[in-house]
Amino acid sequence: MRSKGIITSLFEPFMYYFYEYELATEIDFNIKPECLDKELDEIYPDSDTKKIRSDKLIKFFPYYWTSFI
């Protein structure tokens, strides 16, 4: 499985492992995060460089936003 697929399928554990104190504790994981791959492709179309990168644009909701939904 590619790194993008791993991040998508294991988003919550990924966030807690890498960003526990900075961000993960603020995310409401009761609302499923949404992957915005097509939107990311519109922002950053394929480039001519040979560099390989793993990028993912994910929409999620912090706890303080979900109190308004």
C-alpha cells in the first residue's frame, strides 16, 4: 500500500502518532475526514520535476466547530 493510502485509511492513528499535542486532540474524529485529492490536483498540477512526494489534502473538523453544526 502506498503512503497516501496508509494515511487515508489510518488517519486518526496517524494524527495521534505525529501530532498528538499540536493537533490530534483538537480534531473531532466522530465526523469522518474527507479526502480532497481532486482539489489538491487543481491547486498543484503534475510538475516536470523528478521529485517524489507524498501529499494529501484532508478536510476535518475541530471540536470547537462541531458545536455549531
